Amino acid sequence: MKRTLLIILTITFAVACRENKQPQPFSVIPMPNDVTLAEGSFNVAGAPVSYDENVDAASAKAIDGFVKTLETVTGKAGKNGKNGGIHFGLNPNLGAEEYFLQVKPDGVNVEASAFGGFFYAIQTLKQMLPAEVYGAKKAKAAWLLPCVTILDAPRFDYRGIHLDPCRHFWSIEETKRYIDIAATYKLNRLHWHLTEDQGWRMEIKKYPKLTEVGAWRSGTCIGKDFDSSDGIRYGGFYTQDQMREIVAYAAERNITVIPEMDLPGHMVAALAAYPELGCTGGPYEVWTRWGVSEDVLCVGKEETFNFLEDVLTEMLDIFPSEYIHIGGDECPKVRWETCPLCQARIKSLGLKAHDGISAEQELQCYVTARIQQFLNERGRKIIGWDEILEGDLAAGATVMSWRGTQGGIEAARRGFDVVMTPNSHMYIDYYQSQERDKEPLCIGGLVTVPKLYSYEPYDGMAPGTEDHILGVQANLWTEYVTSNEFLEYMLLPRMCALSEVQWCNADRKDYARFDASLDHTFQMLDVMGYTYAKHVRGIIGLPGQEQPARTEEELKKYLEEQPINW
Ligand code: ACM
Ligand code: ZN
């Protein structure tokens, strides 16, 4: 009898402890810029949720979605009414992505001026709750928000992530998952790299062969043997309706999709479809190997400009983004050097070599300027890889600095706006550890989580030019990334570290605090079913191929040896 009583008491105590309802430790990523925690908590289960009548439709939809989530995971429907619940109110004094959030024992007050602010307040609220809030079913958890006052706004306006669906193709559903997780960490741009030597991915109605021919390659090289081929036809493309669907889906998550047509290089897939656009006339084949092709668009022909303008016209109809990415990287000039039409254009424009810049480089500047003018006249702006800086560049262009930081520093010095995406820190197709034999095959390099986290975008800039830095982006090229699981393994948690580079003021960054917060992020990712890399916990490899966990001693040594300034 006594024993039974003891068991009952023990169980009752354990249940009471579990239900002794402490909010989970504050571990929001990216860390809000002003946070004051207080004693106490607020229970969201069954709490009434309300919002000002005049919030815009997008904000209302986001709030309604949050209410539905709370109802699903807590199993309790929120009651109507403004008192003692969660209220979302308009505050026109806040910036577009700024929000104020106060949790008290008797209610929660959220303020924002626009959709971005409301959306980010909701992301913060969700991260303050148990990870099960990211699930699709009722969960037993302490549905408590800690009492806190937050005033939060991003350090940078441009917070990007890039995706390459050309080297390997990502379905609409996979792309939406990518967008979902980017939005969770408050990123607001998806740079969608839609054209490449290895595949053209955009349906263009006026040029059907771009997808009939250009979207398919006859095989893919095996590993790093570029002359080999697995012989398996590979490809895919997005219809215009599907691209519109992605644009709308992203917009509901405060993400603008920036499409890229990479020109005048990286165009072999388009040349395979329309060989008359090349200098030699081909024939060309959609590339099965990686690298940089010497075959590029022939810009001596007017036909090529007609093609580019036609494609851009259809792109503008699909993508409302202010920026259109025009590529501009890795365009060898060997074909232009011997092409009579390209040379005739150089002559007629009076382009000359000067100051280490060749006449052919100036010809690329001419292409950039013509496309820029075309887009400017239609109310859009160009952004391009840092090669567009070589030679003259017209005012109003924005430069994406990828070959380290120097291009960005130089562009800002010359008065251009810049997005920093240096391969030294922001190429997340690079390896995540020095133990390459334990990793899936990658392109090379090394970008660990702490290394990416350590990046400071203003380092090396001429004083007074910092305002030209619009923001930061990480790039995920997919030559070697062959599955969605692998894609997510490369993305996460490096994108979480990226989010703090983009969002947090420099003095808010703290790697130890960030690392501790990753425990909660990993729980969230588990609930959502994302694959993620566990190097920061000493585990290397894709799921199913993971190396055995290290001992505590081994882990300490491993983490100490992870290079930041490699
Ligand atoms: C690039 O990585 N070629 C921009
Ligand atoms: Zn030519």
C-alpha cells in the first residue's frame, strides 16, 4: 500500500514538474536587437487573438494563420475579444519590417506598421514557444510565452539566400520548403538562378525551345571527372504559372524573388536551343560537365539583343521584383576575339583596350549598359556579379560581391550599391568541415558555421561608404548537391548563422549564445522534418552516413580546431 502511494506521489510530482510550466529558454534566431526579459509568462492556449480593423489583408492573413496554428497545436480554440489576449495593433511610427512585442502575464501586445513587421513578430512569437508549434498536430507542451519586451528591426534591408535549380533541379514543393525555412529566420530575398550552361529552367513562351531543348541534358558528369557522363537524361523547368505561384508564396512570407538570367556567359543551354545566338553557330549541347564554357552569346548580332529583351519582357511580367539579376560572371572573351560580328561591334562603338581592360571587356560593359537601360526604362534595376565592375558601369547598378569582399569594397568606393556574398564566408556549397572524407562530395572550400557567423560586412570598407552595403546573401550552388536532403544539409544551420549576420546589429552577435540557441532550432527543424548538418555538435555526414558521435573530450577538441579565419 505504502509503495503504491509512493509511486502515485512520484508520478504526480513528475507530471506537476513537466506541467510546472516554465517557458522554454529564450533562444530566438536571429536574436532580436532589443530584448528585456521579465519574470512570469503568458499562456497562449485558448487565448483570444485580435487585431486592429484596418490592418492590411496580408497581415490579417498571417495573423489568422498564426491563430490556426495555435489552435491546432494547443488543441484550444482562441476566444474572440480584445481583453486578456494577444492583440496586433498598427503603429505607423515603426519601420516596414520593425515590430514591438510585449508579453505580460495578462496579455500580449504586438505593434507594427506593415506586413513585414507583423510577419516577423509572429516568427519571434513562434520561436519563443515550444518547438511543437511548428508541427501539424496537437502537442502536450507548456504553451507559455516568457514575459518580455522586444523592439526589433533588421540591420540590413537585403537579407538574401540564393538557390541554383540549374545544376540540379528543385521541384516547386522543394522550393517552397526552402522559402519556408528562410522566412522563419527572417530572410527577405530569394535569388533564383534560373539559367545556366547545364539547364534553362524558365518557360519563355516566345522561345519554346529554351525549355524543350535547353532544359534537358543528356547526362551528368560523374564526380569530378568532367569528361564522364552517367548517360541519364536530366532536367526540368518551371512553367510561368509555377513561377508566379512561387512569387506569391514567397510574398506571403515577406520574401521577394529576384530572378537571374545569367548573361552573356553561362548561356550554353540557350545556345543549344538557338545556336544562331552564338558566335560560331554551334552546334551546341546542354552541358553535362561543370565549369566555365568559352561559348557565350554573340553580342555582335542585334538578334541576340532582341532575344534578351524578349526574355526579359516575359520575366518582368512574372517577377514584380525591383531588381532583375543579369549575372555577368565568368564570361570568357575568346569567341568575341575572333568573331567578325563582335569585332565589328567593337569597332563601330570605338571600344579600345585601356588600363588593363580589354576592348572585349568593354564590349561586355556595353551589353550590361544596354540591358540596364532596357530595364530602367521599365522601372527596374539591375544587379550583377562583381565582374560587371570591370570597365565602365552606369550609375544605378548594384554589385553582388562574390570573389571575396574586394569587389564590394571597390564598388561602394565608386558609389554603387552592394550586396555582399563573398565566397570566403557566404558560399554554402563549400565543405562544412576539414574531414572531407566523411562528407558527401562538395565543390571544395570550407565554410563552417562559426566562420560564416564571424563575417562582418563593413570590414575593410573605406570610411563613409558603408551605407552602400544593402545587405548580405549566402549562395547555394548545386553542382554536387544531388538530393533535397543534401540541399537542406548544406543550408542548415548555416542559414541560421547567416540570419544573425543579416539581422543583428554587430554588438548583438554572440557566437556562444547563438550556439546555445541552436538546440531549440534543431528541435524546430526536427518537428518540421528538415535535414540539417550537426557539425557544431561534432557529428559529420548526411543522415544514414553519419560518423559516430564523439566523446565529450573529442567534441571539445574538434570544436576548438574548427577554423574561423581559414
Ligand atoms: C559565381 O559563383 N560564378 C557567381
Ligand atoms: Zn560574336
